[in-house]
Amino acid sequence: MKSVLDEDTPNLGFQIAPMIDVVFVIMLFFMVMAGAVKVENHLISNLPGSVESDSVDFVDETIINIAEDGEIALNDEPMDTPTSKNMRNLKGSLARLKQNAVSSGNKIIVTIVSEPQAPYDRVVDALNALSAAQITDVTFTVSEEE
């Protein structure tokens, strides 16, 4: 049984006119949006460069590793037990590092490298030890899984 629509509807085929209209609308959109883009030379930015200086400042970088079991290592040397809260060895080592940096006129920077599943309270313990040693330049990072 044939329907009335089948007999009266001719096969129109692929219509190119609507496709051309869509392309023109897209082209118009990109032309309008191109005027809103800022050119990079108009942006104010200060790029790093070399600065002439009479004195050379050396920076001592110290790395504190915090393992998933709570063990803390200073420059790959284990400190205290994973359960100790007072962190006497770490505090003493950091105080000596700070004293050596101050006496030599160098700056000390500490990077805390933590495992992704390391206990947060161990990070706080390490920060407390840094605070006790009066070390203020601290950065954080998470070790990458291998």
C-alpha cells in the first residue's frame, strides 16, 4: 500500500544552497571574532632576563621527601621514625642548614616532595619543623608515579 506522500514528493537530492548559507554564517562569525582578539605585542608582560649584578647569590636547595608510610627524608637521608611527632632530628638538621646559610650569606629554599597518598599530618609536621628553624622559602610538589 502506497501512501499519498510517496507519490507526490519528488526526490530533491542534495541541496547546495543551505550549505553555502551555513558556510557564510560561520565565516561571518570568525571575521567578527577576529577583531576581538588582542595582539600579543599589545599585552604588557615582563619577561625574565639577565640582570647585571656585582654580587652573586647562591641558593641552597633542600628537599624533604614524605613517603606514603609517613617516613620523612631530608636530601634522601631518613629522619626520625614515621610515627614521631616532635621530629627532633629534622628540626636539628634544618636549624643547622639555616645557620650555615645565614653565616655564609646564602639563601635556603626547601622543596617538600610528597607522595600522592602520604598522610597530611606528616606534611604539617614537616612544616612545623621548618617553622621552628625559621625557614620561610618553601615550595611544594607531588612526586610523579613511575
